[in-house]
Amino acid sequence: MQGRVRVGVAASGRTSLDFGFRMLPMDRDLDHARGVRTIVHVDPTTLEPKPWSDEFRAAMADGLGPAAAVPVMS
């Protein structure tokens, strides 16, 4: 069976990003599975959350919105 996987930035925070995932059949927009993965930007010295740079946040914000929207499980 073939299928499609869609991945997109679902949310962007000061120190984290949420990526949404959807698995769909080739012929329909019907979710077979969906999920979310959160990553945190960590300072390598202190191992504490570290804010993303303004440039990185701007680049990630370009990926947000209706065209790139990936539903996130609540």
C-alpha cells in the first residue's frame, strides 16, 4: 500500500517548535494517522532552553498558515 506523509510546522514558540505529521492514502485526504513532535532549542553549555534567533523564528513563521497547516492532535 502506498501513502503520503505531510509534515509541517504546526506552532512556533520562543524556545520550541511543534511539527505536525499526517499519514494519508494516495487518493484521498483522509488521515490514517497523525501526530506532533515538539523540539526544544537547548544551549549546549547550560542544557537550558535557549530562545531561537529572530532570523530562525522568521523563517519558521513563513511555514505557518493555511497552506502549510497540519492538524495537531489535541
